[in-house]
Amino acid sequence: MECKHYITYDFVKPIVKVPPVLVDLIVDANGTYTKPAGADGYDSVIVDVRPNLTSLAVDTNGAYSAADFGYDGFSGVMVDVPTSGDLPEEAYELPSDCSNMFSSNHWAWYLDNYYSRAHFENNELRDGTNMFANCYRETIPNTASPVEVRYNIGSMFHSGHILKNLPTNMAFKQVSGCYGTFYGCPQLRYIPDNFFSGWTLECESYQQANWIFCDCRSLRRIPNGFFEGWVSVPSEGYEPDAYSYYYGSPYYGLAQNCSSIDEIVDIPVMGKYRDNAFDGVASYTWRLKRFTFKPNQTAQWVNQNLRFNEITGFVPDVSQFAQFNHGIDIQTKYVHDDASYATLKNDVDWFTTEIDYARYNHDSAVETINSLPDCSTFCAQEGGTNTILFYGGQGARTDGGAISELTPDEIAVAAVKGWTVTFA
């Protein structure tokens, strides 16, 4: 019998791994993306989709949404809302407290376009502290109606670096604080007389009443009515601390650095002072010709230094003097020799850089001495004296003569009143 052999085979299903066809995709815009023909998918996807932005220029008040313009957002916004046109009626009524309102050019758009149409409730401003301080403009306009300013005018126009013109319908009334009202206004030539017409400086204002015209380098004169308002008598027992004179005297720094001022006359007696109440009252007054107190006054002053030896009556730097708004022609009003002095000595605008032709001279000093308040009783009581200091050599070539020519009799007038005359 024939034997047959059979071979048995086991068949395993083959596994085939065919790699997909992939491509890279860079997306730089919003949208729907499908794989391209011939590709099975994406190997990597780089997304760099940026928002759809536009710039916006705003010239009208309102609310703005990027979606309203068909964009995702704004790439930049420029605001140029006009400051002309009408405001609501209530915007033209200013509050009685305007402290700091327009300082440092705050609300400049209102001051430029609407202030002249505004008014104060009851036409009264009760606090003007720093109202226009550091306000970089040449002119402060009038309001629609006159305004009376009361109580605090401290630093109201302080540091008005280019200020030349003040409102003409503003008037100070009962003032209780006026520290540095016009301090640092070097281009201000005149202060309207109505500012101080009928005003009163009340006794409590002594705490903040100094340096009112300091650094008004173009100011030609103290406004009329200013000293007439110094009428209040300090309350009984009012005696400023000997070391707080800076805060205790309306004389302190009164006209310091008023380089163009011609005279400071008829100063009233105020307060009881034991020390340094007059520092800076007339220091660096380059054109000063006259300085007087009201006649026949008595005062409770001791240890005071009234200085006229700090560049009084002559200009140390003509180039600096030329920068101010004093209205003086530097070329034609300059006294520098006998001929120019003879021509200009009666001209209200003349100035000099020469000590020999100083406007404040011997006759000026005599007038000041004769007007000094009588402090002799108070000095005897307190044990001291007051001192008036002059630069003796100035004025030698003027009609008034040199201050050093004061006679013993002229000096004795000061001594009798409790004042000692000294020369630098």
C-alpha cells in the first residue's frame, strides 16, 4: 500500500503599514481649512491669526465699539473733541470754591473757550487759592459778570511765568489769606486798581499775608488801594513768635525782586513784631526811587532790619533787565553818564547800571528816614533797636547826592524814633 504524506500550512493575515500623506499648514487669517487634494492630513499647523484692527479718530463725545465698524479692535485712538459750541447751562455757573481749578493748565479748554461766558453764584468767589497757579497763558479773561473775591487769595496767580494780563472785572474784598498771590509773575506789568479797591486785609490773614508781589519783575507800581486796605488791628494779645516772622508779617518779601518798580509809598503800620518782619520788603528793587511809610505813625517793632543795601535803585545786569515786560526801552532810557542823566532824570522810565547814578540816593534815604514810624517806646520796653541799612556810595552823581552824605541831624531823626542807621 502506498503511503501519502500531507503538509499542513498555517496562513497569517499580513499587516501592511502605509504612512499617510501629510502636509504643513500655516494659518494667518480666520477661516475654515480642509486638507488639500492628495493629502491625508496636516503634519503641523502654525497659527498666526491677528485681530482685524483699525485706527479711530474721535471728534465727537460718545461711546465707540470696534464691532460697529466691522473690526476686532482699534490699533490707535486719536481724540480731538472740539472745545467750541455750547455746554449745558449749569456748566457756566462756577462754584464759590475754585481752589486749584485751573492750576497747571487744568481745564485749559474751559478757560480758553468758556470762562468768558461763565459767572459765579451770587457773583462771589470765596476761595481762589491756587486758582490760576502755574497757568501757562498770557491772559486771564473776564467772566461774564464782575466777581468779588473773599477770604483766601493765597497763591491765586502764583508762578504765572508768562502772565501779562489780568481780568479787569475782579475785585478782592474781605481777605483772610493772601500769601504769594502774585508771587512769580515776572511778565506782569500792571495789576488793575479794582483788584484792591475797597478791600480789607483782616488780622487773621497775618498768618498767610507775605510775599504777595515777590518776583513780579515787570511790575511798575503797587496797585492803588493796596495799602489802604490794611486797616484791621490785631486782636488783643496778638504777638507772633520771634522765630515765626516768615508767617507773621505782611511786609515780609512784599516787593522782593520787583526789579522794575519805581516807588513803594505810604506804607501803614500793622502788627507787633520783635524780629525780622521786614526781610525782603524791598530787596533787589533795581529801579526803586522812593520808599516811605505813612507819616506820624507809632509802631511796636524791635530788632527789625530794613535793608536798602541789596541792589536798590540800580540795575546789575542790563541783559536780564531787558527780558522783562516793563515797557522800558533799554536803548533810549539808559543813564550811564552825566549827559544821559541830565536828559533823562525827569523821565519816568529811566534806569541805570551805574551806582553813581542810582535812583535811590541821599534824598531818597532822607525821605525814608523822615517817614519811619516811632518805635522808641517799644524798643525801650523790649531792650533793643531797629536798623535801617544803606549802601552809602550810591547816588553820588545824581542831584540827590550820595547816601553817605547823610548829616548827623538827618541820622538823628531815625535815632529818636528807635532806629539805627548803618552803611554797607
